[in-house]
Amino acid sequence: MNDTAAQYVAEFLDGPLEGDFEHRALVGGKTESRVGMVAAVDGLESLFWYDAVDEREVNGQLRVRFRFDAGDSDPVESDEENA
């Protein structure tokens, strides 16, 4: 089985992960409609949610673009009280 056939490339359009790309596994043969990503902001781990906006094939590779969901994500601003 070809490993790339079971994967897609996630492209993050905005938010804290803007411009990042990640190879992700297909789930049940399909792309995900929503992904949670953990990233460090000012040294603190934060959970960021992204929603799929479209998918397309580029050079034989499936790509899905994701948009940041600020309302469901941890705040991006640093906490000045704990600094």
C-alpha cells in the first residue's frame, strides 16, 4: 500500500499556525473537517482549533486548507499576570 495514498497535506491559512503545512492521515479514508493543534505561545502550550474550508489536488497530492476558529481556541495573547 502506498503511504501517501492514506495521507493528505493540511495547510493552515491564518491564526497562530498561519503558513504551516502538515502531513495528516486520512480517517476512515476521508480528510478531517476539524482539527485541534497544540502549539507553544510565549512558552505555554495552547490548543488551537481549525476548520476545513476546501480541499483540492495539487500535483497528485490531496490538500486541505484550514481556517482558525478563535472562538473555540485558547487565547493567543500572553497572560501578563503570570509573566
